[in-house]
Amino acid sequence: MSLLLAVAASAAAPGAVQAAERAASVVLEELTSSELRGRIEHGATTILVPIGGVEQSGPYIALGKHNVRAGLLARMIAQKLGNTLVAPVVSYVPEGSINPPAGHMRFAGTISIPDATFESLLEATAASLRQHGFRDIVFLGDHGGYQQNEARVAAKLNRAWNKAGDARAYALLDYYEITQTAYVADLKKRGYSAAEIGLHGGLADAALMLATDPALVRSEAMARGAKPTPQDGVRGDATRATAELGQLGVQRIVDTSVAAIRKQLQDRAR
């Protein structure tokens, strides 16, 4: 091989490796249509639909918290399940009244859509995925406010699909519930109070973000700045949050979700 050809081959190699990695990805958006068709034909008929939201979490956690967390955790769950893919993150969700603004809408950056619009979006997403050959479609919601919307949509889809019997939708409420139960218990065992752990933007929330994408937490500003209050959109105290504490929650979410999905698939097979 000439020197010129050797240099060209060397330059092309990283791109070829990247293409191969993309083709093996669990992320639907990173596959070509042909690659996706092949994956479905070879048994990858389960798909996760991560649901996030654009929502304020006080002065020290970025607005995209739910979107980033849902997408990353869904990929981890899919990889552990095997033969599972991940749909694009649903980023537009109900966050309350726009005018007059209520709840999180009182703070800059929060985006809200009506419940009916959100449910129609989930229905159409699931119907599209079913059309392409996915047979088990799982909603994973990272925010507590729309859990029952997910459940209503899954029930509606299953009624509509029941006669054909070729696909099923699931609202995996376990994904969110574990963050409010076992994960909180884990933190309390380590000496953190309920007030510190918080309900929104507190230690639990910030720790999960530090474990998934620390760039979305303004740790230095938080260490120097004032402690936020409910008037600032925060319920809890994130000051002592660490990635290590967040990893406890990540493990809880992934393990619980994987076990729940496996059970659902086994129950359906029976």
C-alpha cells in the first residue's frame, strides 16, 4: 500500500468506526430506516418512549433536566433489556395553566401544552411505532405531573388494539414511583432529611442530575449563592447533592424499570 493510500485509510477509519457504532445504537434517531427495519425483523420489537419536559427547577438546575435524564436513563434501560430501542424524547408536556400562569409556568422557560394535546401526541407516537412493527411500546415519564396521562393513553391504545392483538402499550409508572419511594429511603438511611431531599429541585433532584449530566447543575453558583425557597421554585436543599448519591437513584430506576418491563413482556407472552 502506498503512503497516500495508507494515510487515506487511516483518516477514514474513525468515520467507519463511528458509523458502525451508530448502526449498533439503541437510539432510533441514530439508525437509518433500513437499519431499523433489519433490527425489527431480527426481534427488536420493544421500544421505550422517554417523556421529559421543559420545566424550571430553580436557579441552579437547567430547564432541560427531565429531557436529558429521561433520554439517558431510557438508553441504559434499553441496553440492559436487550433487543430494545429508544424513541425520541417527548419534550412538550403539560405544566399547568399558561394564562394566567400557574405552578412552574410562573418561572421563565417552562413550556406547557394542554393535557389533550399531550395525550394525542403520545397516541400518535405509539401508533406510528406500531405501524413499523414494534409490538411492545413503553412510556417512561420522568415527571410526576403527567403519570396518569400516560396511563390513560396506554389504556386507550390497548382497547383499540385489543382485537388485532398484535401490539400493547404500557405506562411504566414504576420508573417514576421508585424515585419517590425506595430512592428517598436510600437517602434517608444516609442521614439526609425529607426537607433536604425535597420534592422539586432539592437534593434528590440535583443528585440525579449530577449522576446523569453534571453540566446541567450550577454547582459552583449553588455553593456560593443563596438557598432557594418555594418562592424561587424549589422545595428542598440541593447543597449537599453529589453524583454518588445520584447514582443510587440511577441504579434504582434502571433496575426497577428493567424488572417491570421483563415481567410485562413475560405476562403478555403467557
